[in-house]
Amino acid sequence: MHQSLTVEQISEVLFNTDPMGTCCKENDCFDEYDNIANAVFESLASGRPTAGAVRDTLIEWFEVESVDPLVIASVVQALESRAQD
């Protein structure tokens, strides 16, 4: 899937799903997830599965122990849907 998504598209999905609850949509912080999207893109490009790339990147960037699997699943679903557009 990574080959069909750009960093910008990944950032858009993260902005719209706001997996870490940053309120980026409410605050119009369109670039909130740009650097994270780049890290996800690089992880995908290195062959990581989508769920692992998203989970590990969010854990690293937000310095948390884990991310709710349902949140990861919703992001992965949104990324897959975006890749088909």
C-alpha cells in the first residue's frame, strides 16, 4: 500500500482520524501530523506492515507505552481506503 500513498495523503488521514486526540481538526492544525506521516511513510517503505508502522511511529513520537488497537485499526482502514481513491 505504501507505494500508492504520499506523505501528504498519510498526513491527511492522520489529521482526519486524529489518532492521538490532539484536537488538530478543531484547531485547524493541518500540519499537526506532517512529520509523523513522513515517519510512517519511511517505515512502510522499509517493508513494515501498515498497522505496525502506524503503531510504532505513534508510540515513538508521542512517547506513550501503547496505542489503542481500535485506533490503529481505524487509521489502517482509512489509509487503505485513501490508497484506493
